Amino acid sequence: MAFTVAIVGRPNVGKSTLFNRLVGRRAALVDERPGLTRDRRVGDATLYDLSFTVIDTAGLEEASAQSLEARMRAQTEAAVRDADLVLFVIDARDGLTSADRHFAGWLRRLGKPIVAIANKCESNAARAGIAEAYGLGFGEPIAISAEHALGLVDLYSAIREAAGERANTVEGGAEAVDPATRPIRLAVVGRPNVGKSTTINRLLGEDRVLTGPEPGITRDSIALPWQWRGRSFVLVDTAGLRRKARIEDRVEKLAVGDTIGTIRQVHVVVLMIDATMLLEKQDLQIARLIIEEGRAIVLAANKWDLIEDGPATLKRLRDRLEISLPQTKGMAVVTVSALAGTRLDRLMEAVAEAHDVWNTDLPTPKLNRWLAGATEAHPPPLVSGRRPRLRFARQVAQRPPTIAIFGNKLTTLPDDYMRYLTNSLRETFELPGTPIRFVLKASKNPFVDEE
């Protein structure tokens, strides 16, 4: 296993900024407001030639046993247990606080190797705080500025020394990854409190992400490696998406932006809805966003154990999808109960099937036989006395299937005819649910004689 480093400390000392610096991208949300991070986030870090696993954690706070803050602290404790080295971060501008001393004592009792990190040392105001950090008893503190990339050489030396023979060095960049073995990136999205985090925990078999009755617990999109029936996945839990008009809080805006960014980066999206509320307007808006981004989509109706008339409810749900989301005709709909753990295997089967369809490669000869048959059965309408000619088709991209059609006057094809072609292609090549894109090109097939 890779050498693992956990970043801990009280809220707002710069843990997530340091995490982002080490993983080389804005993976964790950062804001001036304390307590933004709640779940622990794992990333692949690189510091000069050193590679290791890094864990970002929630800020350490005193809390009652049943509170959200207590559950956040439990996630931090789990991260420390999994770590080979703990970076205990303080804000050098604030100096050493009583909370820093309290949690330093708690860490010391866990018996893990610990390095004190005095962050925010980009100005002279941090000098006194650096001196005070010696009082933590963790040896010489390392003065850094995670935001300004200062002091990283000393941090590198500390991690390298702690890793010893387990130090992993990077040479010549990353190796190419075979697409056939690349993990399927799967995000679970939906409105707040529909059971996204509970579903992730059930799939993993552990309470890996925070859950609870409080709406909006999840803020960062948390990516978690996982194996299912021999296939590699990266499960991504996301923040709930409410209607824009209801989003006023800055932190929620950051979380929503993070979720939308996640949708663009994954392969398959499970849109989770609350079955007791059937399919609301916001669910449809989320679905359309997923489709616009060209992601494979599966709909999971959660809390199905609370539904009394299952067949009738399922029929109403499918009818609503048929009317409101015709562009995903045939999309898999799976009824589940995340709390009870029922039908989650069926959900994953639907995810795997949707991913395979999303990656479909359509042979050019078969595509052109389909195009000839479709236009013969239903010719495009006349425009100014002339009929558009659809001469030739070939697939130009996968993920989602993207078909280029060559011909003349193609820009005059009406939307309803393009919907006809989409449905015809979907039925002919058995492409249920996946988005389909067409690229219309005003050029001729070189293998067809000009009339």
C-alpha cells in the first residue's frame, strides 16, 4: 500500500488548501468560513519526486456524542488510524490556541508519527506562532504557506524521512492506463436528503461518508475506490442540488459548483430520487443537466420500502419519464432502499450496462444501412421545394455515441426529424437511456458519385 499522510487540525487552519496543493488541483472546497470540510477526502499526492496518498479531514472540534460535529470527528479519527504519518496543522498567524494544545494531546495518545505544520507563514505576522509551535512537543515545526507554495522543500524532507523505505518516487510522468482496465467513475447525484450518502455507505459496507437527518451534510464531492464483481469503480458522493432560487449561502453555492463539475468528470451518473415524492421538477432539471453533459444515466428511486402500491407508482414514474425526458428513452429505473440495502446489486448491474452502452462502437456499414432504411421509411420534409439529402454516416466519438451525418441542406432538418433519427438509431442498435449526439456536416460522401 502507498504511504499515507493525514492532514488534521482545528477548523480553518488551511488543511484543504494544503491538500489541494499536494494533489495538484482544486479537489477540496476552500472558503474563509470554518468547518467547510466534513467528510474525509483521499487523493493521490505528488511532492517533487515523492508520491503518496493524502487524506484531508474535517476540523477537530469538541462536540456532544450524537451531533454532526461528533460524526465529523469520527471521520477524522478513522483517517488518523489509516495514516502512516499525521500532519498536525496550526494557523501560525493565530499562534498556538488552547484547542491546538488539546487536540495535540489527543493525537499524541494515538501513537502515530506526527509532524507539526505552521501554516500561513507568508508574512512576518507568523513568526511568533512558529515559535509557539515548538510547544506542541512534535519536534521542529515546519513553516509553510500552502496557499503560496512556500516551505514545501522542508515538508518534502519530513515526509521523505518518515516514509523511509516505503518512499515512492515518480520518474518520467504517469504511465499510460489501458482504457479497458480504467475504473468506471460513478457519481450519485440528486436533491438533498434523498439517500445519496447512505447508498454510498451501503455499497462500500462501511460508514465512509457522513449521513444524518440534517440537510446538506455533504459538501465536497468525495471519490472512493471500490470493486464490484471484479470491476473497478470510483464512487463519488456529491452535495444535494436544490433549485437555484433557494441557494443563497456561499458555501452551498461552492458545493453545488463542485457537484456540477463532478458530473462533467464521471462516466455514469445515478440520479437518485425520493420515491415518496416521485419525480419533481428539480429532479428533471438535474436529469437534463446530466444529459447535456453527455453522461450515461441511471435513475434510482430510493425509499421504495415506504411505497404501498409499488406497481402503480412505478408506472406513474415511467409515464412521467416518457413525457418529460424523451431524450433518454429506455433509461434504466431501479427501485431501491438504501437504508435497508435492498436491490443495490440490481442498481450496479444497471450502472454497468449503462456504461457499456455509453461506450458502444457502431460499425460504419451497419450505420449506413440504418441511415438508408430510416430515410426511406420516413424521408426528411421538403424545404423550399427541395428535400435534404442524408448521404453517409459514421461514428466519430463514443462516450456518448456521436454520429456524423454527411449530406446537403442538413441544417434545415427540423427538430422533430432529428428526434425521429435519434429514436430510430436507439431502437436499431439497442442503445437504451444513453444520450445520443448527431453532428451534421455539409459535405459529400467521397464514395458516392455526384448526381
